[in-house]
Amino acid sequence: MADYTIFVYLYRDAGNFKSEGRLLLNGKFTVAADNEIRATCCDWDQFIAEQVDVPALYAELYKYSSGPTKDDIAYHEFCHLRVATSEDIFSYPLWGDLESLVAKFKSVRFWDCTLSPHSV
């Protein structure tokens, strides 16, 4: 289990409706990796999912509103990294590797809201 990490993130619209996502990553969890991702995020640990190729979670809320609403925003929130449990390994498909995801976050110089369908 120590060789897999879970990336936990969420989408929260302006009405405070939330959808949580988890990605199973190959690679050992480290506090340093969590800190590196968090350091690249903007205020409140926010990031543009499309910019780092993380699956956007907007559609999870569309089923309650029949599609996009005025409350939709461009940002997702990074929650944390954690060690994957055996249940995680059997529940989630392997999405990628931790080192590559950290590198994608670190390569961002500014978060580009125009990459999201909900840019203002």
C-alpha cells in the first residue's frame, strides 16, 4: 500500500455545493509532495483542473441542476495527498504517477481560468 498515493480534491461552486474526487497514483506518499502541490496552488489551495490534466468534477453537480449554473466557477480545491489503502487500490483505477502530477503542478506559472468552461 505504501507505493500508492491518493490525491484528494474537490469542486465547490459559489452556492457551496461540493463534489469530491480521488485519484490513485503510483508512487509513495510524502509530506514533501503534498507541500509542493499546495505551494503551487493559489489562495485557498485552488487550481485549474484542466491546466494540470486532472479530471474536472463539474459534471457531478450538473445532475442536480440539469447542467451548468451561474454558481459554477473555474477552480477546484486541492485537499491533500494520503497513503492509499488496500480498499482504494481495489476501488479506483490507476490514474497516473505522483511524480508526474507534482511536476505538472510545479510547471504552472499562473493559473489560467480561461481553460475552464466556467471562466468569467
